[in-house]
Amino acid sequence: MEISEEDRAAVEPQLQILKAKYGDKIGPEAEKEVIERLVDIKQRLEAIRKVALTADDEPLLHFAPRPVRRNE
Amino acid sequence: MSELTLEKYLVAGVEELGSWLRNGQTSPQELVELALTALKERAEPLNAVVNLAPERARVEAARATESLKSNRAGPLTGLPYGAKDLLATGGGLPTTWGAAPLREQQFDEDATVLRLLQNSGAVLTAKLAMVELAGGMGYNQPNASLTGPGKNPWNPERWSGGSSSGSAAAVGCGALPFALGSETWGSILSPASYCGVVGVRPTYGLVSRHGAMALSWSLDKIGPYARSVSDAAQVLQVIGQPDRADPTSSGREFFFRPHMFTNHRWRFGIVEAEVENAEGEVGQTVEAAIGHLEKIGTVKKISLAALPYAEVARIMIYAEASAAFEDFIEAGQVSGLTAPEDRVNPYSFETILAKDYIRALRVRHRIVTHLSEVLAEVDFLVAPTTATTAVPIDQPFNLSMGQRRMTQLSAASNLAGLPAVSLPVGFSRQGLPVGMQLVGDAFGDEGLLAAASRLEKLLNDTK
């Protein structure tokens, strides 16, 4: 995965928080993997934020599928 | 002495074996021994088995024999089956969740679905392999299970798919007439497509998840694999029951009455972009199968709105997995997982903020509404199950699948909790199966399987 300098810089604060919390569990060899995943999450969240939401877009906090009313 | 040979057993389905049992042509004990032999000779070399359960199977087979003698037998009585190893089993049989650190994990009692199958007389014969923690740690390769990479029954150098790898492979190689798998996003349907079997993902809430490993509470579903649609429907008829132990249980029961749909004509919506995105041979094979749909209904091309389906699905799974496996992750147990990426990926999941998760839930609402609008115009959405045939077992997915890893329809329909079935519709020139998925309306599982069964018959008639 190619990571731009901008993306790398954007996830640096999160990386530092994770390293402070998990210490040696995120060693130098694992750092690249964590950075890639942080960038992946960042890009996915950006795609989600591009959807223009309105007051009608309430969160689906209790998910229960319902059959649709059919147009026959 | 029975005339049932291993060769005959390997190609027989639920209906055929059940008929032989009820006619006295074989016995539950004989089927268990054949299944154990087939699992050892055929499924274990594919890395499809975590643990065999011979003692439990022989006890359940003896009980099934009594049911058959007293005419209390149902369609599954005496039939051996296997369960994905995220379904809890009591009695000292481990439930590993496919993860090496949980190799010895024990539960006190069976998951609800296994109890229902036991009550129906079915015989649990094996716990089947799966991708570690159902793939929730973000694996990027087939080698991500304590049992090794799942090998494909049609070509062991190809992957069986995931995360229900062993369930699909065990049915695909003939070792078992049916098995249970689970899907959060693609984990029943994709292995069904790769292994050339039927896989059913029921509507969210139709099948109890009590006793199943939680990866994503708002997305997890349990469903059957079998060699035909009607065989899978027989299994769903047993496990599709209300369950007070599962707070997401819909309270509905599943019935399969295909005679009610004998002359029914349906409206099929082909998700054109999915056919175009598929590998050439996959797209062509699915297009040929779509031709048959015109014999049982109308066919039109449809498009899904441009919404971030995959992004929402991934964020929801990461966030919920981060909570579901909080103790496992914080204790550093992920370091014992098989795939190197699974040992570090999960730390990053906790950076997803509550407001990000809520935003994803708001977009999920938009997605559910959109699919409801689409399904008001057609009865089923149709697309290739996977964009490729089974990928090589020794390559990371970003190389073998690239941008074709998951279909949009798979993400969208899982987010909406809709039922789906994948059925084999042909083969590539390399002899690998191609699967086609039909997605139906919420709790329209019966009509969905009736339509898939009609299509299956049309395909079989042209062979």
C-alpha cells in the first residue's frame, strides 16, 4: 500500500497514542502494518463523510430488517 | 448388509440420504462411519476440519435410530453434518473460533442452532475450519487459521474462501451432506461460490446467534451449506426458529413450501455493474445463467446508488470487533494469531470514534432505505457471488483479487440484513466453480429459495 506523506502525517497522533498504550506490542516491524491500517480507516471515514446527511438520516441504533411495501 | 458405498455417499444429498434412511437402506450408524472416513480422507487434507466428534456422533446416531424406528423422524434425522467452529459445543468438544490462542476453549452448552439440529435428529460429526475470528482482524491472505489455509475441493492450490472455509469445503468434497457457516460480510456466500455448493445467508434475525462467536452484533448471521437449494432449505427449516436467548431474534419461523411457487413468475434485477466488474469467465457464466431467469420471470438491469457500501461495512465491523474482542486484544492474545497482519491490525480499530461509528450508522440507514426502494421494483437482485473464481492459496488478496475483493451488493445487502443465496451456475475453463447470488427482501427467504430452486432445476436440465 502506497502511503502519501500527508496521510502518514495525519495518522501520526493516533499512532503515538497506540504506541503509548500498547508499548512493545507495536514494535518497529509492526509499525508499518498499523500505519497502513490507520490510513485505510482514515480513507474509509473520509468516504463516509462525503455523504451529505439530513435530519432524516437517523442512526440505525436498533437494527431490525423490515419487508418493503411492494409496487406491483 | 447395506449397499451404500463411500462413492455413493459422497454424491448423495440430504433428500437422498434421508430417503435411504427412512426406507431402511442404510442406518445413522453407517452414515456416521462413512462421514468420519470421508472427513479423514477428503476434508482433512483440505484443512477443512478442526476436530472430529466421533463419540458424540455415535451417541446421536443411536438416538436417531430410535427415532426412525418409532416413526418420529424428520428430514434431517440420522444425517451427519458439521458446524463452523465458532458455534459453541458443550460436552468437552473445543470451540476454537479458528484462532490458535483459543485452541482449548470450552463452553458449557451447545449454541441454539446445534441444539435445534440435535432435536431434529441430525448428527454433529465435526467442527469445521474457519478463518481466525471469522476474519474480523482484517486478514489479507488464505493462511489465516489455526488449521492452515483452506484448500479448495476442486483444486487444492486454490483457496476455499472464507471465513466459513471448512464448512463449504467439507460439503464441496462430499464428506458431509450439509454444514453450518456464518456471515458478517461475505463469509457464507463467498466460500459457497469458490467451492461450488449452495450457501444460504438468512435474513438477519431469522436464525438464532445464541452461542455463536460475536464479531459484529449488528451484522452476524448463521446459515446452511448443502449440495442443492432444497437441501439447504430443509436445514433452514430446522434452524430458522425464534429464540428468547437471542435479543435480535425476529420471532419468525421459516417454512419451505416450494409447491406454493410452482407457477410463480418473479422480477429479477441484474446489478449490471457487478457483472461488468467480474472476471471475464465469471461474468460470461453468470450471464448465461441469467438467460434462464427469463423462463421464470422478467429480467431488467438495475444500478445501485453511489454510496460507500464497503466503507460503512468495514468501519462497522472494525468498531464492533474492537468491542467484541476488547479483552483478547488488550491482553495481547492477538500475537498468537496465524496471519501476521491479524497480530497488529486490531490495535488500530480503537481509533474509530463513537461519532464516526454513529455517522456510519446514519449512512447505513440511507443504504437500507435505498435497497428498500430498489426492492419495491424487483423481487430479487442478481449478481456474481464473487468477482473471481477461487484465488491462489499462496498469494495475498491485494495481489490475487485487487479491487475485486468484495462486491458492492455483498456489502449493501449485508448492511440491510437481507437474505441471499449463492448457487453454482457453471465452471471456468480451469474447472473452478462460478457462483451466482440472488438477494431478496427481508424475511422473503422462502420465496428466494423457491426461485433459486427453480433456477437450479433449469440449470440441471441443460447439463
